Amino acid sequence: MAAGCLAGAALSYGLAAVTARWLPTLELTATGVDVALVSLVLISVSPVGATVPMIRLRRIDPVEAFRP
């Protein structure tokens, strides 16, 4: 998960540089605090997003879960 956050941060800085070149009137600023805050929110929300399907899968028979 940390690797994904780092890759996303690197891509966002690269995309901001490309956008600044093509649209010089549009000012995009992203500080380290912004990146850390977004990473913290995503890391804290992802367990909730994984828990909901797990709870639903506990209710059915494992054989039915893998049946096409």
C-alpha cells in the first residue's frame, strides 16, 4: 500500500509539471502535507472497503462463491 501511495505521489507531481507546461494560467500546488493527508485518508478508508465484501462473503457457502 505504501508503494502505491509513493507511486501516486510521483505521478501526481509529474502530471502537475506537464499540466503547468500546457496550461500556464492554471496553478497547481501540492505540498508534502497534502500528499500525506490524502495518503492517510486512503489508507484509513481501504480497510472499510475491504471489510464490507468480507462480511457479505461470510454469509454464503464457499462452494457457491466460486461457482460460475
